[in-house]
Amino acid sequence: MKALSVRGDYIMQMINGTKKIEYRTWETNYRGPILMCSTAKRVPNSAPGYALCVMDLYRIDWNDVDQCYYWYIKLKNLIDPIKVKGQLKLFNEKRPKIPVF
């Protein structure tokens, strides 16, 4: 499954629906489910180093004002936390199948 490392507090905002866009300086042709992995950085109310949910990446647009790509995401499902070693790119996480509804 494709996975992406994001700060833990941002993942919590994605889960509660207040963050619907992830900002990146790079784009990808990939669209579909992404396992969201919390970075190792310790921030309040987060679980550093764990995958917490699956989001659906359904659109990417370039924003001239912010000079970055807007990755439009929506929550697919929550998962039981899985310990993950994150990376600085979109990466493949080889774990037991995670149900995607």
C-alpha cells in the first residue's frame, strides 16, 4: 500500500475532518488509498511513528500563490495503529492487508 509520512497533529486534523488538503512541493500521478504515517517528531496529542488511518488521495492541483501542490484527501477509514518507519516520499508499506472501505 502507498504510504505518506505527515506530522502527527496534521493526521489528527485529517481524521477529524478539519484538514482536507495536504501541501507538498512535489506531485505524483498516484491516486487512491494512502496509509497515513505519523512522523517520529513528538507533538502533543499524536502517536509518533505509527500509521493511523487510510486517506483517499483523489486530486492534485498546483497553486501559484503558495507555490506548492494541493493534495486533496478524504478519510477512508481508521485503523489500529501500526508501528511504521516513515520516509520522505510516497513509499510502499508492506504490511498485512489493511481493509479499505
